[in-house]
Amino acid sequence: MSWDRWLEFLQMGGYALHVWGSYLVLPALVLIELVLLRLRKREILEHLGWRRDEWGRR
Amino acid sequence: MVLSEKVLVQGIIKNLENKAWYPYCSPEGFYPRAGALIPWLAAAALMACTVGLYLGLFVVPVDAHQGEVARIVFIHVPASWVAMLIFLATAAAAGIGLTFNARLAAMAAIALAPTGLMFAFLDLWSGSLWDKAVSGNWWEWHLSTYSELVLVSLYIGFVGLHTAIEDLQRANKAGSWLLLVGVISVLVNLAAVPSWTAVHQGAPRGAASAIGLGTSELASLLATGLGFVMYAGAAALLRLRCVILEGERQSNWVTPRGSATP
């Protein structure tokens, strides 16, 4: 696509805020969830004294 | 044919009797298996979401009535489906935990709920933006918007109730009751959604025309929905592994007797 077409696409017929506001919340929420999960995992592993998680651990 | 079916059924029964599925029912046996599954689910989720969102943003033609803003449907509707599906799965897991006193099922319920809440919020958020674009108001008293709000509240209520009760057994039981009662609300929502004209901006536009017309629209919705389901599976399994370790930290397989860890 040419630059103008891209610009037109990003403008979403004047509804850029609504359309991209809906879509970009998804990666933001996913990122927040994965970071929280990573922190939770680290906390419990530290508590248990496991240096790292071994999938095959018994 | 009859013989082979008989052999198949006998094989299944034998398998059940062999207790080959038992390892999947205990937290200890499930833990490594869940870990092995997560990368595959995550990769599949990424692919399916990429395909679905690409179709929705680039391939599907501009909606004749609403224009580009109707593209919100391709994230709003899959999020709505998956938020309801996860709620039913959470309630089913909690119900199994309640009736059979199965620890892993109760753990699965509390592991699923936050991801379900995420999709319920996405559903509510995108629905609100869509309402704003089409009618000028952030909030419209449609049955579907109302059910979305109830679904978000139920998720928050379940997680809050579970967190507020310190005794794990009691927390599981109380939470299960809330979820099982909440299923009614989800069934109302499911009953509301097919009547698109009554629910979505009062005309066969947007959602309705997207579903009524063309295969690219349907393919987009299904691919994104499938991707969301697999992402929810991966995230819930990640959380379930944390919940398992937290809940089982006293047991021998997590903390072997005689080791220095508390």
C-alpha cells in the first residue's frame, strides 16, 4: 500500500479513536496479564527456593 | 463395523479402568503436563489472532451502513463469545470442584476467572466505543451492554469473594455458588445475542450484516474467537501452575521433607 492509503487506513473513516481504541486495548491487557503472571510465578518460586521452574519436576 | 466399534468402546473402557487419565486429575500430575502445553497454545493463539484480525481489518470490505467503525465488531464479538465461554467453563470447573471435592477443578476455576474478566472488560470497552461512535453516547441500555456489565461484575465478585475468604475450602465453596447462580445471567446474554436487531444499534447493520454477509467476515470472527480461546487456555494454565504451587507448597512433591525451604 502507498503512504496515502496507509494514512487513510489509520484514519478509519474518521473513527480512528473508536476503532483503534477498541483494538489496542487487547495487546495492552495481554501485556499486563503476562507481566502479572510472571511476577506471581517469580514470587512463588522464590518462596519455594526453586532456582528455576523445571517442567518435568516429578 | 459393529465389531470395530465394540473393540473401540472396549478399548476406551479398558483405558478408563487402567486409570491412564488419573495423572491429569491431580495437581502434581497436571503441573508438568500443563507446562508442556502452554507454548503450543500460545503459538496457535498468536497465529489465529493474527489471521482473524488481519481479515477483519484488511480483507473485509467497508460496511455499507456504518463505514469503517463497524470493524470494531471483529474484536467485540469474539471477546464477547470468549468472555461468556470462559464463564461457563469456570462455573463448570467450580461445579465439579463442589460436587466431587476435586482440588484441581477448584483451582482451575480461580485460574480461569481473571482471564475471563479481561475478555469481559474488552467486550464492554469495545461495545462502549462502538456505541459512542454510532449513537453519540458511551452507554446505551441495550440488553447486551447490560449483560456485559453483569458479566464483568460476576467475574469481579467471584475473584473478590474467593480472595476475601481466607479458608481455601470455604472460599472455593462460596465462589462456586456465586458462579453457578451467575450462569443464569450468561444464559440470558446468550438468548439476547441472536436477536441482533434488538440488541445492536437497532438495525441489521454492523454485527448483523457482518455475520449475514460474506465468508471473510465469518472467518475473521471464528479465527479471532479461536485465537482468544487458545490464549485464554495458555494464560489460565500459566496461572493454574502458580495456583498449584501456592496451594501445594506444603506437600511432599513441591517441598520434599527434610529440605531447608519453609
